[in-house]
Amino acid sequence: DVGTVATKRSMPMKIALPAGLAVAALAATAMISAPVSAADLGGGSMKDGGYVAPMPEMVRSASGNCYFRADVGYSAASDASINWAQTDPITHDYLTSDVATLNFDNGAFGEAGVGCGSGSRGLRGEVVLGYHGKRQLDGEPATAWYAPGGGGAPEQDPLHTDVTSYTMMLNAYKDLGNYGGFTPYLGAGIGMAYNKTGDVYFTGNPALVNRIEGDNELSFAWALMAGVGYQISDRAILDIGYRYIDMGSVHSDHGDTGNNWNPRFKLDDLAAHELMVGVRYKFCGPTC
């Protein structure tokens, strides 16, 4: 049959045409995708017939926002409220009395701690331990005493002791922007102060020859700060600041060196204006 023969002869041609188009399409796809695949390999290599994946790219974040800090400074004592119930040497009555003409020595202090910042937000938090060295305190009880046979003239009776303070503060800061490497800031802190008094003693009054024993007190503390930081390297910041700190209160013991009972010497509003300079040093640089 001529039709049958023609049909049989045309079948290989019909099959070959789609097959050829498919091969051509695959070849074109391979040519188009070859650059993309080469780019995707990213330097990978074929070894022993297998694909070796490249090392993953490490994306380094902007870290280095945590730091150590250390400061030294000068502390100017603020006016404090001091009370001691003086004993009248004639009547032996206790006379509740404020201590006047107070002289509270200024002194140096040091502190160290760690902190972390939020980066672009300009917020920082710190935990800082501080030491305020022994500061001499002298005053005159406001209620004068009168020596027997002294013609009623009041006698001087200076009071003396010293105060040492240890602080632990939790501070929060807001950096106010960077201006040519200078970053001003404001801050506030709360914490605890461990205050200690030395022996309380008197000069000028022969009736008060014994020393009242010192004592210690754990007190609430708070502070307000302002200052400026200057970037001196990728890790180090020079910090110059001012702080007003209130370290609470402290008192003496009741006993004295003669085994007598005494009213306590009390010191309230133990505060200071402080100028400090220090360094904040980041744990690592901006490519940690």
C-alpha cells in the first residue's frame, strides 16, 4: 500500500524533529546557565569528579560595644548633716546637738567596671565598683559646754573622725552624638554604698577623754553624671566627666574605749561633687 509505505517512511522524520529540538533546547539552556553556575561556584573546584563547596563568607557585624572602664578623680565633699547628742559635763544630761563649723576633707577616688552599649542608639549601661579613701572630718558641736568655775564662758570642744566609702553603682548613659570624635553624654546611677567611720574623739573637753568606736553602714546611693568621650583609637575612648553622688549615711557605735555607752555620732547626706578622668577600652575592635 503506497499510503502505508509513505506513513512508515515519515514516522522516523516526525520523531527525529522533536528530538532534535529538545537537544537544541538543552544545549541552549546549558550555554545560558554556564556563566551563572560558574559564578555560583565562587571559586569552587572539581576534584576527583566531585564538587568541592567554597568556604562560606563570614559576615562580620559591628560589634565591640562592650568595654572595661577605669577612672580616677577628685572628690569635693558637699555639706553634710551631722548630729551628736552631747553630754553636759555638769548635769550629765544628753543635749541633742547638730555639729557646726564642719570641715570635711576632699580626697581622691578610683573606680573600675564593665559596660555595654547599644551602638547606634547611643545607650550604655555599666556596673562600676568605687573606692573613696579615708577623709578627715572635724566639727564643733553646736551646744557648748561650760567648765566648772570658768565664769560661764563656753569652751571649745572639737569633734574628729574619718569616713571611708566603697560603692557599687549601676549606671545608665545616653550618648548625644559624635562631633569630630567627641561624644557628650548624660547619665544617672543607683546603687549601694558601704560607709565606715573611724573612732570619734574630742579635743578640748577634759570630760571626754574616751574614743567612741567607729561603725559601718550599708546605704542606698545615687548619682547624676555628665561628660564627654573622645575616641583615641578603634578600641579606646578617653572619658572626662562630672558626677554628683550621694552615698547615704553612716554612724558610729555606742561603745567607747572606756566601755561606756554613748549616743551615736550620725552623718547624713554623705555627698560629693566629683571630677573624673578615665578610659573605656572595648573588649575587641569593630571587626570582632
